[in-house]
Amino acid sequence: PPPVPVYKPPPKIEHPPPVPVYKPPPKIEHPPPVPVYKPPPIPKKPCPPKPPKIELPPPVPIYKPPPKKPCPPKPPKKVDPPPVPVHKPPPKIVLPPPVPIYKPPKKPCPPKPPKIELPPPVPIYKPPPKIELPPPVPIYKPPPKIEHPPIYIPPIVIPKKPCPPPVPIYKPPVVIPKKPCPPLPPLPKFPPLPPKYIHHPKFGKWPPLPTHP
């Protein structure tokens, strides 16, 4: 007989997560507008009566000095007498040069006697000063060596480097092509967003709403 076919369930279709439904934010109850304080009008003080006009006496005439008399004519300038001639000394008489006086020639100086070089002085013997020597330092003698048996030094064992782990051979994963997803339904249209600010008669722009940071 032919083999009985084994039942295979259909493959599961992975649907995208459900779209969240838009919920409008809760209404914020604002306090009633605070009335603006207006101070009471200050009563105006009555204006003081105008002082009576003081009639000034007529102005005193300004004193003007009498006109100046014309200056008398200047006397004529005195003419200076002619200058007195300046006395000039008579010119100097240049005398002829004096006649040279005869001077006998100088005798040459006698020769200087030669310098006698004396021998150097003989040094006087002075015995050297006595040097006090310190006591002799004892010579260090090392103690006699004791012959010990040789010390055993164990040999240094260099550990062998461990072998590197075997590199695994890369096997590419088997990719099973997935069936294309069906087209998604069109998204619902959201209502328009509320305004960013609420106008307040006193404070102007109210603080931003929680939906608009």
C-alpha cells in the first residue's frame, strides 16, 4: 500500500505588534484669571493761587563816560650826536729773531764700569724637621678557610609552551529563505495634536502641556 502522508501544520505567520490607539490627554482645569490690581485714583491737590504781578520801576539809565579828549601831538624825536671814534692801539713792531749764542760741544760721558757678577751665596744646611709617625697599624689576616662540601644547586627546568588550541573551520549557516510578509493594513488617521501653549489673559503663555515637553 502507498505510505500514509504525515500531517504538517502550516508555518506560523509573524504579525507586527498592534498599533497603539491614540488617547487624548486629560483636560487640565486652569484656575480662574486673577484680577489685576488697580490702585485707587489719588485726589489732585488744588493749584495754589497765582501771585500778583509786581510792577517794576522804570529802568535806571546806564552811565556812559564822556568822550575821550584827542591825544596831544607827540614831540619830535631827538637826533643823536655822531658817534665818538673808538681808540685803536698802534700796530705792534715785529723785532728780528735773536742771534744764536755759541755753546761749546758737550764732552762724551766716560764708559760705565762693567758689573761684577758675584757667585750665588752658599746655602746653609738645615736638618729636616723630625716627623712623628703614628703607631703602626696591625695587618689584617683573614681567618683560615674551612673547606665545606659543595652546595647542590638543582637544575633549572624551563617549562614547555602549551600548544595553541585548534582553530575551528568556519561553516556558513544554512539560510532558509522566508516567505514575504503580507502587506500591512493602512494606519488610522490620528486627530490633530493640541496646541503647544494655552494663552492666559494675565500670564500670557501658559506652561507647556505634558504632551509637548
